[in-house]
Amino acid sequence: MAEIAVEVAFALPECQHVVALRVPLGTTASEAVALADLAGRFPDVSLEAFRGNDVGIFGKRLREPSSHCLRAGDRVELYRSLIMDPKAARLVRAAAEKR
């Protein structure tokens, strides 16, 4: 069976892991995330973070990662939920700089 090389990436503010995989042709983005064993690499992160968050390829969010078949060289990215709205965070930083 033909295989392709892909990467799966997940990052926290202090560290990241990019897992190189060889997967069968026809593997979906969701399957690649499962194969990367991110929960084993980030034991302090809840399992829901790896199951419920958005998934994308090279910064573009996938609408249906469970049906998106990967191509050779794809970098699957698992996105974390935002803790704070980016606009609100910018306002907080701007206020802190004025002090």
C-alpha cells in the first residue's frame, strides 16, 4: 500500500511538537492527529483539547477534518482554544504600556 509523509503539529506557549508520520494514502486529517499520539507527548493537557479543537493544514482551518484526505507533505495543525479575545488582549497590553 502506498504511503505518504505528513506532519502533525501542536503547540503550547512554552513548547511545541511536530510529529513526522508516514501514513497510508487516504488517511484523513483526524486519523493523522490520532496517530501522532499528542496526548502522550503533552500529558498535562486534557484529552478534550486533542479531540474537540479545530484542525487545519498550513494555517487554513478544515471544515471536516474527519473526511479530508491528506496529501504528501501536508502539515496538520491542531489549534488550541483562545483564552482571551485577541482584541481584548491587545487593549490590556496597550493599557499596561501606558502605565
